[in-house]
Amino acid sequence: MNQRRFTYTRARNEQFGFTLPELLITIVIMGILAAIAIPSWFSVSDSRSVDSATNQVIGDLRLASSKATNRLDYWQVQFTAGSGSYTIQEYQGLDSSQNPINAVGSPQNPNLPSGTQVATTASVVFKPDGSANIVPGSLVSNGIAPILVKSASNGSHSKTINIDVATSNVCIQGTSGC
């Protein structure tokens, strides 16, 4: 009988599992790690959205510049501060005040990725000679006009696009060749 008792006690001691304190400590540690990781994840997400929006705007600016020189027409890209979209339109010429006249076709209204916006109000007109006209002219400093793209939520993430008015070169401020 003593033998049986020993077997029963031994079998009970060999059970595997976690105790309640072990599980609680694991859950608390996971909660702390999540509290640290979630804000940085949102920060990375905002940063990626701004990068994507910046690349989209640069692509459209370069396309408008290329179309202006290839088609010998004027192309305008219109930005409004605080907006998540902008307008691209082809024109046949400029009036005496350097404003585009005689629109061709329908305007395009690309939307920026969700959570991003342009923070600069400006009109960029690309000319057939390869130059650009920026309105308002007060944006232009040393032949460069900046267009700011930022996160709509907190504005902590932003990129500045520089446009050279003489050559229509478009680049991100702070990158090589800009």
C-alpha cells in the first residue's frame, strides 16, 4: 500500500503547466512591451505615409514638367494648404500676368495617401522652355520654391520638396543633388 501512495504522489508532482503568478507576470510584461511598441509603430506609419505622399507629389511635378517641354504647352499644379489633394491642368498659354489661360481637357485631382496633406498654398506653372513660374512669388528664395508635405494628424513628420524655377528640377530637400 505504501508503494501505491508513492506512485500517486509521484504522478501528481510530474504534471506540467504554468502557475497563476507566472501567467500574470507574462501578461504584465507583454502589456509593457505593447505600450512601448504601439506609439513607435504609429510614428513609423505616419513617416511612411509622408514619404509616400512626397514621392507622389514629386512624380506628378516631374510629369507635369516633362509634359510641358514635350508638348510645348503650359502645365499647372495647384496646391492648397491643409488639403489632401491637388490639381493638375494643361493650358495653352499665359496672360500678361503670367497666369495660365485656355485650359485643355479636364483637370486631374490626385488624392494624397490618407493622413497626409500639403502645407503650402502655391501654383506651379511649368513652361515649354523648361522653366517654372511659382505663385505666390514670395515662396521663391534663391531660385528655389519649397512645397511642404506633412502628416495631417500631428505634423511632426514632414518633407520639403524644392522646385528650381530656372530648370524645373524637383527634389526632396536634404537629399543628394538637391
